[in-house]
Amino acid sequence: SDSILSKMELLQELKVLEPHKDTFRAPPQQTKGNVKENNKQFFSSGQLLSQAIFASNKTVDKSYKLHSLHAYFLFSADPTQPLDFEVTLVRNGKSFVTRSVTASQNEQQLLHLQSSYQKQEVGLQHQAEMPLAPSPLSLPVTDFGSDVFEARIYRPTVEERKKENDKGKKEHQAQYTRRVWMKAKKEFDKEDESIQTSLVAYAAIELLRPPRNGLRRIGFTEPMDISIWFHEDVRVEEWNLYSVESNYVTEGRALVTGHFFSEDG
């Protein structure tokens, strides 16, 4: 299905619901493409999260940049109904600003988001080295069903093995790895951090799904929760490497970690 981010209606149609109360409303999105399961449409978690971030960003002065967020997904959203985003101004400090966002629909809470912003400061810097990956243009296009991002996967693997534990019982071990180059298919405002961070969060979830053109075994569905740290500015209209690993899966839950790198590392 086409993404509802295709023409930025997702973000541009987020309107103030109650002036001076930091509550926003997004109109129904049933005609703009949604995830389908058992012939029923619903908002994907990436779509819901990106809207919540955009609502949070609207309440923060542009001199502050989003540096971290933590979200819990409670229920799926119905795309035929409007969505409300209530933003609580938790803290307005000199260096840091904190917001809490609750996304709801028909008085049913769907998502809880905590977001933190910081004014830019000069300090020590270090980072891990970018994983090895060939040039994105040397890889075939991978179809994730999105008209927002172009994606090219490198080394989507699952390493599996079995070993006996101290009781003689065989245990299953596996490590999931995905490295995917991604960039937006259209130009967005490079100076609008609100759009850039919203789209990065959207991609962080949507690019974990199984692609359409094969490799269906490798991928996850809807997350229960997510945490994202923004260490540097990310430009979605440029190539970025999304390196993902999962070392543990149990009881229908998976622990997944991922890092975004610019093309120059």
C-alpha cells in the first residue's frame, strides 16, 4: 500500500484542536494508504509515531533540537477516524526541554511518547565505525511498498545454530542482521528539523518490515515500544545506512537495535 506520507498530508494536516491547550488533531486518512491485515486497514506504528513527534515539535522553540524519544504503542489506530495528540509541557529549561504526548482516538489511548530537546552545545565527540557496505547504487532496489523511501538491502541474514545446554536440551540460537540504504524519493525542507526527525522515526520502524520482493522471512511487524537517540542531523533526502541487529527473540517479542549512518560514515 502507498504510504500516507506520500504528499506530506500526514504532517501538514495536523491542526490545532484547542488553541492554547497544545492539543492537535489529524483528520481521517483512510484514502491515503494504510497497512492491511485480514482485510482491515490500520495505521502503522511508524505513521502514528511520526505524527506524535511532529505534534511534540510544534510546541518547542526551533533553537532546541530533538535528541531522544521513547514511545509505547498501546493499540492500533483506525484510519477512518481522526486522531488527537495531546502534548504536555513537562519542562522548559535553559538547555533542555521535555514533552509528553498522548495519541488517542475516541477517548482510547493509542500511544505514549516522551521526547527531550536540547540546545546545541560544543563538547567531546566520538562514535562507532560504520559497518562495511557496498555503494547503495550498486545494490538492487528493495520493495517495501513505500512511495516515500527508496531502499536497497545489503546482507539480510539470519545465522542459526543449535546447541545443547547443561541439561542436554537443545537450544535454538540465531542472530538477525539487516543493512539497508535508504533515502527519500522526493525533496523535503532540509532546514525543517520537525519534518526530518519525523521521517527518520517513520523509517526506523517501516524499514524493519519484510520487503515485498522476497526475503519475507526476514523482518518484524508492529513494535511494542521504541527508543531513538538523535546524535547528529539526519538528512532523509540523502543516502543513509540503517544497520540493524537482533540478538534475542522470545515469547513473540524481539530486541532490535539499529544505527543510522550518513553515506560518508
